[in-house]
Amino acid sequence: MAREPNIPVNEPVGDTVKKTTCYMCACRCGINVHLRDGKVRYIEGNRDHPVNKGVLCGKGSAGIMQHYSPARLRAPMRRVGPRGSGEFEEISWDEALKTATDWLGAVRKIDPKRLAFFTGRDQSQSLTGMWAMQFGTPNFAAHGGFCSVNMAAGGLYTFGGAFWEFGDPDWDLTKYFMLFGVAEDHASNPIKIGIGKLKARGAKVVSINPVRTGYNAVADEWVGIRPGTDGLFVGALIHELFRRQKIDLDYLVRYTNAPWLVIDDSGSADDGLFARDADGNPLVHDRKSGGLASGKLADIQPELTGSRYLPDGRKARTVFELMAERYLSGEYSPDVVAERTGVPAEQIRRIAAELADVAFEQEIVLDQPWTDWAGRRHDKMIGRPISMHAMRGISAHSNGFQTCRMIHILQILLGSIDCPGGFRYKPPYPKQTPPNLLPHGALGSIRPEMPLGGPHLGFPHGPDHLLLDGDKPSRLDKGFSWDAPMSAHGLMHMVINNAAKKDPYGIDVLFMYMANMAWNSSMNVPDTLDALTAKDENGNYVIPKIIYSDAYYSETVPYADLILPDTTYLERWDCISLLDRPISEADMVADAIRYPVVEPDRNVRGFQEVLIDLGSRLKLPAFTNEDGSAKYPGGYADYIVNHQRKPGIGPLAGWRGKDGGEFCVGEPNPEQLERYVENGSFFAHEIAPEHAYFKHANRGYLDWGIEKGIRLSAEPTIFQLYSEPLQKFRLAARGHGDRQPPDTHRDRIETHFDPLPFWYPPFEEQMVEGFPLHAITQRPMHMYHSWGSQNAWLRQITAANRLYMHTSIGERIGATDDDWVWLSSHLGRVKCQIRLMEGVNPHTVWTWNAIGKRKGAWGLDNDAPENTRGFLLNHLISELLPKGGGGYRYSNSDPITGQAAWFDLRVNIEKADGAGETEPHFEPLGRGGLPEAPHKLAFGSEFRREPA
Ligand code: SF4
């Protein structure tokens, strides 16, 4: 038997330990990087860090191999062969920056909208957005439109928060946890730690997911739902709660618009809007006075049910009454939804009964006094210990926005938002509802060499806030147009194809960062590659110039003309800011940095450094002093410390003020970054116990939020069960107002902009016949997006993906494990190998996301399993829906937010002959002049010592 290794675990493994923030996924855990002789030897979790408390996942520890990957770019490059060939020459940074400045400067001088600037899963959107605003183009967004904007927008319009970065389950007190469609790579360590706590306490975990892997495999109850029917399932739970009268009526009266009166005057221009008084306050019927009163007053007793007559003689009904009518209707009865969802009626009824039991019979009482928004003192905090969490599985459907809202309605009916045991906001949330940030970038406001009037992305309250020129979209991605009116994160998945079609207009420069848009981040890869290489009648590229920044040689690099090579996450400054998506926990306001723990050994620069440099070369006002000199000569670190969004408010909250004694608000502190580094690269401030819950209506928290600059209004956040902005779009579709949708769009707006959440079938299954199965992806817990595929340690876990399906499908097509099949959709077909399993919805096939690679990319051998047996579903997913009535082709997206509908895909399957390689075949990419990767990657031999 082999001798056990004799490892001295208490000895230091290096000569230095530097504490920074992990970036092997988006969870932002604290890490201790052990260095020896300036090289990374070992990464461990930081036990003092608020996010992971010392826990490190497999991805995090494999950051070493990401950092030393042979696929790392080495120097700026200029394309010398045709696009897609991978033929580049290395150039100096001076030349690269001059070229970029010339290209970008020419656009800004004539027509800023001819720059499209889109970024992927970076964590610096407050900087990139500000840069694009200063440039003056309306065409900016990050990846949210193809990720989970439905989840963010659905939550923010409903209750001023959302899941994940916006809030968490109350892991320490919840007794019943429902998990909908959560990706295992995304919500990683925090969810694992949380589920561990629930298991230790015996709390029940119910997972709703077509596939039983990861978190779903450790749940106490798995609901193997049909993809895209979650809204129907949740609607049936709501139906049961109404039917059994298990609703927290006091909570609805205190915190929601349930008692507000809605005008019932069919055909009028204000039908379906709230009845309001002369000051614009929503009206309720007050039992105390027996008449109408402003719903925002404290000393009233609003009626929840019934209809009333308004002073002008018209009828109005309460929101609660409308909800009861909707959700008590037969279409949401468990017996009716059972077949479509694949969830038996008895199971739905039992889960609804369990929810009611835990919420109302097992309430939690904390002896913690607090004061509500109206100044009323409460001596206890009462909690309904039900919590929920949902992510992309809900979001990435064309009915995702309304489904997300439906989940939040369920939480609110149970009284479980920001109470002990429920969902908890993380500061700076909650925000106002509807959110008060509006989008900017209407075509009429775009001027040469002028910044935009405000941020690109926001939350329209009605047609007046659309970004239109007549009917024509102002934005290249058609965000905030009638195609996707409330597209709070833009539609990055439409940018390349729209640019190539010059629909709505052409551009001169496409500038992208960290988004693999020539492969796994795009729908319909073959057409996207055609769009990137399309030429006009003169033989010039239709998208004339493409600038791309990435740290690695991904499939997108060969399609760019100018490459700005980024560093790894261990080599640069980063700022995980309260202005963006911070690392706050429910009990604390927190943010973090990354700093260079090792120096780059290549000629690369952090993208944020480069962007700031370009900003000053282009003389963008926010990056330039009055004398024309650079405002942040110290680069990104200089910007992080000295930039002020408003007086006293900058990218980092900690150690502000001259002596570092302030937090959140205070003048810049020249030693701020030193304080962060000393503290493990994060700042955290615990909020007072009396502010810990009911933050939406907690006087102390609201006032503290204003004092600390994280809140704009002292008014409470009132939950919008009924969303008036949606009704305003619907009224426009009915012919009211100055801004109305074109005739082609009227029915679509009328149908889907329902102010009360409802379920409708995903579009692809409404429009396509002959494809009986759903096809979805899951995220492997050990890889994040495509990043893991060049990682020698993570590839040992998964290097080729199978198509997983229920054994009954295998029997039907006469195929078994490792057989090859053809999977086809209305767009195309893919050849892949299968694996049979029981833990999957029988109408669904699935595979791991982003494992399949294109030959030539990521420093892999051409015969690597990722290239020969790995495959993508992307080739089957069309970016456009088939032609509907009127002949218009909408994007394959949610009609409200523009969220990419990845999981609407419908497929057919048949057995393929023999073995072989995955198809379709793509020509191998040139290797961009990167040195040949070693056949075998090894790490750490220089650290090896003789065994003791
Ligand atoms: S969960 Fe994500 S951020 Fe945390 S250690 Fe793992 S990879 Fe890093």
C-alpha cells in the first residue's frame, strides 16, 4: 500500500500571504493567497470574510491554474489576417491605445451612437457605465440582459429588492426554504453555507427544478417541474392560500398596495390606474373615517376588499379584490395546472398547506423593539419563517418577468419579506418601488462630443420613458423600445446581429469586454460568426472595427481587430462597490477590492486601467482636468480613491474622510486602499439590531440609509402587488396617450403587460411544432461560464458534456449511455452523446453549460475532449422568434424586459449512427501567435521538498 504523504500542515507554505477577493465566480469570497518567491503557491478561504467565512470551493482553489493558464494573452495585438483566422501581430501599448483612441475619437466627433460598448460578467459596471455615459453613446449595457434581468427587474418593480446580490434567505431562522431554478456555479459558497445551516437545524428545503443535481439533490423534496411552468405552479400555490384564507392580511395592509383602489372604467384613458387624490396620492377606502383617504397616511384603517365609488361617480376596486379574482379562478387550481406543470395536484396542495402552517402556526417572535416608518414603536419583531431563492431557471424564459413577480407575490402574501426567518434585504436595498432611476439615451439627446444626460439603464414608469425616435429604437439592441420596454439591463444578445443588419442602424466600432460573444454567450453561433465577418458591397466589414479586451484566448478574440489584453484577477485592482453590486450581507453594509498580489509577467494591463487611460486620451470630461491633463494619472487605484459620484460618495464605502474615520459618506481618504488591504481587502459595518428587519418600513433604517447616502427617500418602500407602470403600457396599446406602439406590437403589449402577474406559455412552444422536448442547460458547480475550460484542475472533473435525459426517452429512441444522437430544433441540429438518468423531468433533456469549445481556442489541443465531444445548445437557439402575425420577428426574449429566453428551447431527438465527433464542425481557429501549450500542465514542482 502506498505510504500516506507526510505533509506538515502547520508550516507556512510560502513566504508571504496576501488577502484579496476571489474571482473564479461571481460570489466574491475572501481569499488568502500564499506566495513563495513571488509565485502563487496556495489559495485558501479567508475566515474573517463576511461572504465565505473561510469556505473555499473547488473553483476558488483552482484559481492557481487560471492564473498560470497557457491561454493567457501576452501582449496587445492587431489583426493581420481575415477575421476569424486568428492571425495577429503583437504591438506596443502605445500603438494599441493610439489606435483605439483614433477609432473611438472619430466616432465621438461625428456620431457617438456609432460606438456600441458592451461588457460581460465583469464587476465594474459603475465605471464602465460612467465611461460610456461620458462618451455619449446610448449603446451600453453589461451582460444582465442575457443573464437574469427578469429576476432583478421583477423584484425591483415589486418590492425594491431581488434575490442573490440584493438579498438572502434568513439562513439562521428560516424553517422552510424554496429554491427555484438556481445555477450551482453562481450562488455558490453562500448558498452552500446557508443550506448547511438549514440541514443542521432540520429546516425543510424544497427545490423546484427540472433537473435533480447539486442543491436539488440535497433538497428534502424535489419538484421536477416542466421548464417554463413555474409561474403556473406558484399561481396554484397562491390559489390555495386564497382558497384556504391563509394570507397575512395585516402585512398586506401595512406594507403593500393591496388596499389601493384601481379605477374600473373600461375604455377610458385611466382605466386600471390607481385612483388618486389632488396631490397624486393613491386612494383607499378608510374604515375609520368611512370615506376615501390617501393610502399613504398612517392613521387610517384601509379596507382590503370590495369596490367603491369615486367622487366622479366611477367605480374602483381594491388591488386585493382583483388579486382574489385572478388567483381564485379555475385556471390556477392545482387540478388544472397539474398536467401542464408535471406536478401532481396533491403535492401542490400539500406544499401550500406546509407554507401556511410554517408561516402562521410557527411564527417567530424576536424581543427586539423597533420603530416603523410612521414613528410607531413595536416591542417585538414577528417573523414568518419561509424563505425563497430563485435564479436563471426562472429568469431565462419569455414569461420570466411575470413568473419572478409571481414568486414575490407569494412571499408577500405569506408576510415573509424582510422579517425574521424570511427573505432579507442586503444594504443598499430596498430601493423605492417602482425604482426611480430612469433610462437615458433617446436619439434626440445624442450630440457629438457631448456626454449623455444620465445613466443608460433604468426603470421606465410608462411609455414616456421609452428611448425612441418616433417609433424607431434609439438603442442598437432595441432596449427601452416597444420591442422590450422595460429592458433594465439592455439586450446584449442582440447587439452583434442587429449591427450586422444595420437594424435599427449601423455602427463604426464594437467595443467589448469579457464576453465570449463568438461562442457560448451568443444564441445561434453560426449566424453570429457570419455577422462578425459580414462584408458590404465594397468588401469592407459591415461592423468596421472591433476592439476586444479579455485575459484569455477565447473564441471571440480571433474576431476582433484590436486586442487589449487584460490581467488575471490576481494581478489587478478591482472595486466591488456599493455603487454597483456590493458584497453586503443582510446584517451589514460591505464592499471589497482586489489588488495586485502578483505582478504580471506579460505585457498586459487591467481593463479598467486601460479604460481610464482611454477616457483621458479622448478628453472625456470626467477623466480630464480643466487643463487637459489626466484626472486619474494613478490609474484605477487613483480613480477608486478619488472619484466622487456625488460629494462625499465614491466607489468605496470604508475608511472615508481625511483621517479614515467615516464610512459611506466622507471626502476621499488618500490612505483608503491601504486600510482595505490591511483589513483583508474588504470593509464591513454591522447595522444596528433594531434596523435588522422590516428595512422597507423601518424608520431607523430609512433615516440611516439617507444619512449614509444609500437611499434617496425617507418614505417607506411600498410593495407593488399591482404594478401601475405595466398598465400604462397597456393603455398605450389600447390607443391612449401620445406615445403608442406600432400596430404590429399592440396585441403583444396588451397581452403581456398585465399589472397583476400571470402565466402564459413560453413563446417558442407557442410558435413551433414538431419539437416535443424541452432542452436546458445547468451550470456545473465546479466551473463558471466558459472560464473553467482552460483550467487544468477543473478540466479533470469535466472535459466533455453529455446530453442527459430520462431513461424513458432513451428507451423510446433505443439509445443508452454514451450513444450518439442528433438533437434538433427549428434552427439547426447538434450531434452529441447521451447519458440516461432518473432525476430529470421526463419531457426535458439537459446538459452542462459552456463545456464545448472550438478548436484553436483556450490553449487546448485540437483533440481535447472539449473540442471533440463537448457541445453547445447555443447552436440550436435562435436569437429571433419565428415570424408571427404581422410578419415581424421579435427577439427570442421576454416581451417586457428583453431577457434572453435561453430555456424556451424545444427539441427533437433521434439516434445517430456510430460514433464520431460532435457536430456542427467549425474550422479550427488560428492560435493568435500564442506559444504552444505544454502537452501536460503541472504546477508546483519548484516548491517540492524532499519528504521528511
Ligand atoms: S464560491 Fe466563487 S468566489 Fe467563492 S471561492 Fe468559489 S469560486 Fe471563489
